[in-house]
Amino acid sequence: MARLTEAINEQIANEYAASQQYVAIAVHCDALTLPQLAGHFYRQAVEERNHAMMLVQYLLDADDDVVVPGVAAPQAGFADVVEPVRLALEQEKRVTAQISALVQLAREETELVAEQFLHWFLQEQREEIASMSALLAVCERSRDNVMLIEDYLAREAGGANALEAGAPPAAGGAL
């Protein structure tokens, strides 16, 4: 298996792991009766899963091998409402570094189509880090009144993400 194909398969596992971590965070928030925060992380979980499926579709289109991975169990317990959001931001920063490494590898191997494909993910990660950083700031300021976090998310919920409109196709279509 070529280095880039292997690395993209590893990223598929990373995206599924991120999705599972977001499900665990969402369940934690749901158990605390924080429906806005839970909904935010359930949506994040679906988004990460879709990112994995975009990578799957890319490999299928390139007639490369796809390895469907198993993933380790996510962290499920958290001390307060800030800890899972901090973990989510750390995860987004880690995924950004992983995607950047993929772009660098594509560039080194002169896989220009792969590099172009991966640029969408870099833009997406910039948005994710900005969004999660803002949410963390709100959570840190509002840890003693979590309903302010719920209010913030209710106000911030809005229309479709313009970046998603230009997203690469995901295997299985829009599920």
C-alpha cells in the first residue's frame, strides 16, 4: 500500500475516533440536561463521521485500498462542563496537525489531486478550531451558570455552513 493511501486510511480511523469522542461528549451533556450543548456535539459527531466517509470515497475513486478501522473507546467521564469542550478543542488541533501532515505527504509524493482534495479539510479545520475556541471561552466564563452556555448555543445556531456546500462527496451519499 502506498504511503499516502496508508496515511489516508489512518486518517479515516482518526475521524471515526473523533466522531466517537463527540458522541461520548454529547451523551455526557445530554445526561446533564443540556440539550443545546448535547445537540452541538451530536452534530459534530455526524460531521466527523462524514469526514471519514469523504476520505473513504476519495480512496474508492482513486481505486486505492480502504481499510475500515476499529477505534479505541473514547473518554466518557468529565469533571465539569468545561473539560469536554477543552478536550474537543485539543482534538480539533490534533486533527488539524494530522491533515496538515497528509497535505505535506501528498506534496512530497507529488500527488496533486490528493493535495487539492485535502485543502478543503484544512479550511474546515480552521473553522472548527475557531468555533471550538469560542465555545471553550464561553464555557470557561459560564461554568457557574451553564444555562448561559445553552443560551449562547441557541443564539449561535444558524444556517448552513457555506464550507459544507463545497464539501467533497462522502461514500454512501448524504446520510
